Amino acid sequence: MQKIYKFLPYAISGVTLIAAVTLYVENRRQNAQLVELLSRQNSDGKKQVDPYIAGPVKNRILKGYPELHACYKAFLESKPAQKSGKLRIDWQIATSGRVISPEVVTTELGNKPFETCIMRKIAEWRFPEPPVQKYVEHTFRFDEKGEAEKATVKPR
């Protein structure tokens, strides 16, 4: 009887690990299916857009521009050689609505403190809770007049 109790924690750990791996694989499969469905084209030749990305995500990004403008003002105060340009950032939105791993994809401004400030601001954003984890890629445009131009949100 003691031998059974000795191995019981290992058995429970094994079952838990198998369940976790199964859930992870299923989640990845569902995400792949969603990406496939969203990337299919309509009968009129236009790509389908994820309504979550086109609605709540786009609205949150637009509402966040004033926060990003503070980063841009600090960037301009550093008297950079290039004052206008695009900054493409991608991140994921967890099912809790929290931002995961914002990263610079491309930049025309090439200023690490500015990019870091933008990523920190985005990391603080909260989105409405999506049914599954979402990937977002957005190009922010900044110009010398201090105005950030709105850009389209690209789902993936």
C-alpha cells in the first residue's frame, strides 16, 4: 500500500501534463482553423476581416493615440535627424484582453527609447476579451507636426 502512495504524485503529475499538452494542442488547432477561415476570400474577391480586429481592436488603438503622442513629443525633444516616419508593431491579445509581447516589426525612425516607450504604452492597453488569442499588426505613422496619423489594423 505504501508503494502505491509513493508513486501517486508522479501519476497525478503525468496525467496533469498530458491534459495540459492536449489542451495546448487543441488551442493551437483551433487558432489555425480561425486564421484559415479569416484569410479566405469572399466570393467578391475581398479578404474577410475579423470583426473583433476591425471593431473593438481598431477602436482601442484609435483611443490610444494620445498616449503614444506623449512618446512622440519626448522623441521630438531629443532633436532626432528624422522626425517623421512609420513604426509597425505587432502583439497578441490574450483571452483576458491583456497585451502579450508587443514588438517592433519595422521602423523608419530608428530610435530605441521612442520604440520602447511606444511598446510600453501598448503593453498597458486592455482590450475587450476575445474568444481566442488574437494577433494584431499595426502601422503607426508619425509626422513632424506632432500628429499621429491613423492607420489600418491588419489581422493575421
